[in-house]
Amino acid sequence: MLLLPIAVLAIEAFRATDPTTFEESWSTASIAAVTEGPYRRAYLGSLQLSAVTAVLGAALGLALAVAVLRARRGRLLRRLVLTASGVLANFGGIPLAFAFLATIGNAGVVTALLTDTLGLGLGGFSLYSMTGLALVYLYFLIPLMVLTITPALEALRPQWREAADNLGASSWQYWRHVGGPVLAPPVIGATMLLFASSFAAYATAKALVGSSVPLVTLQIADALSSNVVVGAENLGKALALGMVVVVGLVMAFYAWVQRRTQRWMT
């Protein structure tokens, strides 16, 4: 089920249709086309958005998970946060875009409150930009980070901190030589997971910004809906193949990092 679509993309991406005779032949024209012009900008836009949201989501999600686990009465709080994270991590697509449009869009409730009641604005912030899209992505990436990193945080054994204290190590030395090396692989792996999730997101961006922000997923949608010139029908498949390669590399690195953390998770 996974390999068959990839095989189809790998084959069709190297095919071309003659605009006059409509005869198909093998060609690398589609592969070359996706590396330049608007398609190159779309890849760069998706990579930039994914990198920024992955780093911010990882940092904020890690801070939230640490704060919840360190709370004095954290059992109930931990259950509530993890339950909410499980819901919000899967809350995306058009409903998420509509929720933000109804809240801080041009005619949103918060926008109207600030403008009409308080005489304020959003300070030049636009929901229909790369920054606005990044804010929306963080809404489901931060809970995803909380769900992913919580087991790794719980794997930090109290005996390690007690042993470090007994040996006279400071808090910085503990995190530098014990806690940091143990947490580094799962944090990096979770960040890669967030990157892949953001890179592959489509419905939220389509409903929120349309084609105003250069993203490769939106370019693929335009190609699949026949918004391409005659003879370039396989361009969307070449774009999708490029995404498969990028996500495959990211997930391969994620799997390698996860294997290195298994000994600390048991």
C-alpha cells in the first residue's frame, strides 16, 4: 500500500507527453522543471516553513512537557494535558483554518474586539501570510511534540540525578553530561517528526492562504487539478516524488535516532 504509489510516482515523473501528438516518452524534463522557477520557490517555502515550525514547536512542546511533569500536583494536570494534546495533535485541515479565520482573521472575533472596541489592531500581523500559517501549524505541532517527548522525559531516572548530586555535580553538569545526552536523540527525532508533519500538511494551507504563499503541496494540488500547460501533466507527480524523497530522508534519520534512544526508554 505504501510502495505502489511511490513506484507509480517514480515511473510517471520520468514520462512526458508531446503537446502536439500526445505521444508519451521517457524524459527528465519534469524533474528538471521542479528544480527551478516557481517550483523551486515552492520547495524553499515549504522547507523554510517546516524548519521554523518544527524548531519552535519542539522548543515550546518540550518546555510544556517539562513544566507539566515537574508540577507538584501533576498527575491530574498530566492526564489533562496529554488528553488535550492527543485531540489537538489531530485537529487540522479546514476546521483548524476556519477556527483561526473566525478568531483572528480580517473579520474574526478577536480582530473585531481589538479594532472596534479597544481601537487597537494586530500590529501589522496577517493571518494570510507565512507567519500566520506558521502560527496555525504550531497549534497542532506543539501538542504532537508533547505526546512524543513525554515518554523520553519520564525515562530520566531519578537515580541518575541523585548519583550526580552525591558526586558533587551541579545542575549544569548533570544536564551537560547526563540529562542532555540522554534527551538529545529523542528531541532531535521528535523535531524531525514535526518537520515531516509540517512539510506534508496541505488542507490547512489551502483553506487559509490559497496560492498566496509558495508551498509545494499547493503546487501539486494545482497540477493535479489540471492547472498546468498541455504536455506537463506529469509535473505534479515529479513534485510529489520530490516530497517523497525529502520526507523519506527525514524519516530515515528519525528512525536512526529512535533506535539510539531505545536503550534509554526501557
